[in-house]
Amino acid sequence: MNIFNPKKEESNKIKVPEEMKDRIPDGLFLACPYCGKEIYNKELGPYRVCPNCNYGFRLQAHERLALFATDFTEFDESLTISETDFPGYAEKLARAKQQTQMQESVLTGVGRIDGQQTALGIMDSYFMMGSLGTQTGEKITRLFEEATARRLPVVLFTASGGARMQEGIRSLMQMAKVSAAVAAHQEAALPYFVVLTDPTTGGVTASFAMQGDLILAEPHALVGFAGARVIESTIHEKLPKDFQRVETLLANGFVDQIVPRQDLVARLGLLLALHQEEAR
Ligand SMILES: [Zn+2]
């Protein structure tokens, strides 16, 4: 089903017993990572959503682009980091590029959502866990700068494991750099819509994922800063179920609305239309 990276759903696959392997193809059934229900792959439909709980299975940036936008023109397609002296980093990066057909963990450009023109960024958790590398930050910064110059709104789909440890302090710098570009965009009275997708964590949550004028989220997406296990071992307490799920964030005021993936095009289209500048 997944044309970009057939290996990516390996961890969700239901194990087929040896004696049945000749009759049941591998990957035909998946387990929902949220509710655990076993699902026939085709039941996920084009939006790759669990029919039981509405959890949206993780998508690669190009898959999401195909579902959500039209008339897309990409920015900075070939931007990539050149210094990779951290041990093993160059190999990991090469593998990520090959698997995702991207040069960095975010896709940026301009396009239309439900007919409305917008600057658009889509992070890809299959590219080194969507980690925030120097060039990821640079691409998102340029996206906001370009949007400010062209007086366009920004829609950003976040998905990230956080800062890219292989790039050390240069990775952490991106949080401040992108935040400054977001602020300049906001000062120009232009809207910024975030869509939190599973998972959005670490430095991305600690910066631009939480700076949107409106923050939408896909059902049951995991959103947090530190991992639940790290918190549990620090405070020596068991965390409640759904501690870092968007439903909890919504109840505590960190998210404005949870929107099923199937409804996102129409919802974003409506928000973009409502916030359109009169001259455009
Ligand atoms: Zn489910």
C-alpha cells in the first residue's frame, strides 16, 4: 500500500504464523498503534485512518502532500547538510534520503488547500524521526520568510522526535531561528496554522509547533516534550494513560481543535478562506 517506503509499517504488522504464510501475504493485517485493533490493510482507506478509533497512521511527507494539497511548488528541494562528522551520521542520512526520496526532514513550498493558496510545510517522521536538523530549521525559516514577503498564510504539519542530536548545538539553534521567523510573520498580521501529527515531541513542541495562531491536531497523536519513560523515572510516578495524547492537551488548553484526517482539507480550507486578505 505504501509506495514510498514499503518497510515503514513493519512494526505494526500482525505476525502471520509460519504455516499460513503461503496463503496470507505479509502486511495484509496491521495493528492500530493506539487502540490495538487488528485491521485489514485496505480498511484504512486512502487517508490511512483506523476505522475503530480514528487514529491517523503515520504518513510520509509526499503521501500527505498528495492527500492535502494541489498546485504545489517546492522550495529548497536540494537543501541538505554537508558537514556530517558525527560517527555514523552520514550513513543514517544517506539511508533516510533513499527511503523518503527527500533531502531533509521537511517538505516546504506553496500550494493550495481546498483551493486556498498557502505556504505549506510538512515534516516527515520517516526521515530520521523528523528530527530538527540545521537544514530542517533553515527550510522552515525560509518558508516563513517567503510567506511574509508574499503575504501568505502558513500551514505546517508537524512530526518530529525533537532536536537532531548528531548536529548538537546547531540543531538547538533552529528553535530560536524558526521562532524569530514565525514572530516576524505574525507581526505582519499573517495567520499561521499548525496541525500536530503523531508524533510531535522535543524541541519542535518546545518551539514552532506551539506558536500557531490556531493549533489543530489529528486524533490520538502523541505530543509532548520529554518522553513518558524519562518523566516517570525522574518523578518516580506512574503517568496517567493518554498523558501525552492530544486529547489531554486539548483538555488543558494546548490544542484548539482535534480534527479527523478525513476532515482536515475542508477545515483548513475554511480557516484559510476566513483569514484571507481582502486584496488577494
Ligand atoms: Zn485504532
